[in-house]
Amino acid sequence: MFEERFLQESVLLLYGLTVIIYFIDFLYHNRKANRIAFWLLAMVWLFQTIFLLTEIWKTSSIPIQTLNDGLYTYTWIIITFSLIVHRMFRLEFFMFFISVFGFFIMIIHTLRSMQITDSTQIPLVLDEMLFAHIVLALVSYGLFTISFILACLYYMQYKFLKQKKGYKWLRRFQDLEGLEKRAFQLIGLGEPLLLLSIILGVVWAYMTNTEFYWGDSKTLGSIIVFAIYAGYLYMRIQKGYQGKAILSWNIFAFLVLLINFFLFNSLSNFHM
């Protein structure tokens, strides 16, 4: 059973990496990231197809008789359609969101399968899921923090340039365009990590029967933080905002993050 759990978790990890890389492709229209995401998704599809064919060979029928079987087949269909869309069209926005949805369904199926085959594995898997949820959230918050610091450095350098002083300090700074670009890139990396953290947290709460987790202050706060940084990316990419205007949004988003981390955390029903 350990080998089966390890294999299932490895497939989930591959799918999670696929989500992150599709997000990077969506932000930067990066052909290399697009190819990597495709091959990672193809590996997930290959494992899923092997599992599906094995189940068909054992039962002599397509696994759709139960809800759990239906979830598995549904996930396989989503991944298959995703690969077809990837090869025929270039729809980064679609690929990212269909991957997020497929990842969510796959997690639910994996946990339900363990409940059926070996429920003793569930506590360990849930502990691992909670650990991943916390680590991904902290890493994303760390990236947002560095982005905030770069935004502050941008304002300091802008002030030095405007006042025509502090030139000895300017040599230690990156140029304004570089600071703004690095701040944007860090948020672009932190945002999908935060999304995966939220998904894992929601699934963990669902599987542990945590009471009213959707209304929990920390859960709502995390969703708000994600939405504000998503707004930053939208304004930066689609509207073309740059410089002080977009970095002001960056600073505002970080202040909301601090409120969520310190205030909402203390009001949470199940977050410590």
C-alpha cells in the first residue's frame, strides 16, 4: 500500500508542478514553459491511463459504477481534453484553469480511494497535505515579502533620482525598471503557490470535517490576498500598468497580507 500511495502522491506532485508552470506560461507567454507543462501533463496522463486500463482489465468494465470511479474517469477525461487543446490551440488562460480544476478533482479522488482501500493511510496523507498547505503558503508569503521590499527600494531610488542626491547609494541599487520587473516576477511565482496552498487547505478541511471552514477568517483572508495579487497581475499584464502606479498596488496587497497573517490568524477557528 505504501508503494501505491507513493505513486499517487507523485502523480499529484507532477500535476501541481503542471499548474505552476502553466501559470508561468500564462504570464510570460514562454514557449519553453509551455513545452515543459505539456510533457508534465503528458506524464500525468500516462500514469492515469495505465491505472485506468488496469482497472478495466480487472473488472472488465469502465470504472464509472461508483462516485469514486466516476471521479477518476472524469479526471482522465479532463487531462485528455487538456492535452488535445494544448496541441491544437494556444490558450494559456484555459490551460491554467482546467489544470487547477483537474488537480482539485484528482486530490479528492486520491483521498476517497485511500478511504476505501486502506483508511489507515488517511491520517498520514492528511498530515502531509497540511504540511504542504503550510509550506506553500509560507513560501508564497516570502516571495510577496521580497516583492514588497523591491517596491520600497523602487520608491527610495525614485526619490533619490528626483531630488538629484544620494548618488553613492544609487550604485548599489538596480535600475528602476529592473526593480519593478523583479517585483512582478516574484508575485507571478508566488500567486500559483498560494492558489495550490488554498486548494490543499480546503480539501484538508473537507476531509477532516472541520466546521464551517469556508467562513473562517483566515480562509477568507487568504482568498482575499490571492484576489488582490491576481488584480495586481491583471493590471500589470492586461492594462499595462508599470512604475509607481502598479507598485502602489503591490504595497497595498502586502499590507492586506500582513493583516491576514496576524489579525485574521488570531480570529481563525482552526488556524493556529
